[in-house]
Amino acid sequence: MPKHTFYDLKPQKKAIVFQAAVKEFAVYSFDESNISRIVKAADIARGSFYQYFEDKGDLYLYVLEEIGKAKREFIEPALVRVEELNLFEYCKAVFERSILFAEGFPDYHAIGELLIKRPSTEIKKRFIQYASDSKDEGIYKRAVEAAIGRGELRKDIHAAALVMLLEQLSFSVMDNVAKELGYKELKKIQAVYEEMLNIIHKGCIRSTEN
């Protein structure tokens, strides 16, 4: 994470550095990215960079953290309905907000894609450690636990496996279908997602038959 000298900068200066990093990481994977291009775009000296961050990985994790906060805030209208909606209606609401986020913040989405498609061994280790230190239980974990508590799901459903499956479904549709159709085709993308989600739904719901 950034050093205190970075946090002491004026908001406008911090924003310039952040945006320069976002533009770099949206085009290049972590391993391919270059500090020289970032400092040039931000109009700061290379020495100043190391006054703000330990290294490129430090900056990268900071960018990921800020993107995570922005996305969480954006999809909050869906997240707050976790107790109100059944699990699968909740998933649909979260996915719709996620599509809108990707459409509205394409650079953020591109960074996420590169992180998954061209992962760096170095950053993967640091990101896993950062994630393990985070208290965020994820978008789907709480919803699955709530659904189990309400008796919506079969008793033999493995909660952790279902959480992983829901996460992977969202990423897969975003990565393949949304990219092919374009993020403005919200209804078509949503239809594909819901069709696939319904397959999971049918295998998970608790039967009402005696």
C-alpha cells in the first residue's frame, strides 16, 4: 500500500498518479507494465514515485483496492437486498449492476481481465496475502449463507463450492458474452446469464415435494 507521503499529497495530485496507473494497467499486464510510462504520464520524477510507493507491486495493489471500493459502492444497491431477495434474484441484481459498472468504467474492467488472463506470480502471491488480510467476505458468501439459513437450498449443498460457482459464472459471462455483444446489450447479456443461472438454480433449490 502507498506510503504516508502519497496520502499527504493534494487530492488532485493523487488522482493524477492514480489515473496514470489505471491507464497503464488497463493496457499492459503487471509484468508488461512500466514505471517509466506511469511517471511520465503522471508528470512526476521517478524518485518521487519511490517516495510514494515501495515498488510497482505496491502501486498495483493500491489500484486494485481502489477499483474494488468503487465497484462495491456501485453495486451496493443490490448488496443491501441480500436479506430481501432469494439467492438467485440477488445474483441477478448483482450481475446487472456489475455489467453497468463494466460499461461505465472500461479501464477498471480491463485491469481485472488482465489480472486473470495474464497473472503475475509475484503479484498473485501479494494479492492473495492482501485478500486474506481483508475482512470482506465477498459478494456471494453472505447471500449463500442467508439462503441456507432460510431453507432455500438443499441440505447437502456445499456452500463454498456454490459461492465459487456463482463467482465463476459471473466472470465467464462478463468475459465472453458481454465482450462479444458489447456492454450496452444489457438485456441480451442478462438473458444469457439468467439462463445459465437457472441451471444452477434447478440443481440447488430445496424440493417442495414430499
